[in-house]
Amino acid sequence: MVGKHGDIRLEIMRILLNQDEDISVRGIARRLELPSGHIFYHLKKMVEMGLLEK
């Protein structure tokens, strides 16, 4: 499990960058042992920050 917002977002980025295929919010949540809602929130914020595109 990961902690602070920046740590969670860094872990999300690592997962996305190391994936050969698409991964769902649920898949990321399972890997990080966090609720899907938390992952969705962070992905939304990362899009708003320009770090990710939809």
C-alpha cells in the first residue's frame, strides 16, 4: 500500500509506463491495494495537471 498523494500518483505513473496493454482503474487499484475511487480521483487530478490525457 502507498501513502501520500505524490507517492500514489508516482506509483500510478509507474504502473502506466510499465504496461504493454491498457489497464483499468480497477486493475491499478488492485495493484496498489487501494479503492478504485481513490485511483479515479488521482487519475482525474493527473489529467487536470496535464500529466495524463484521457
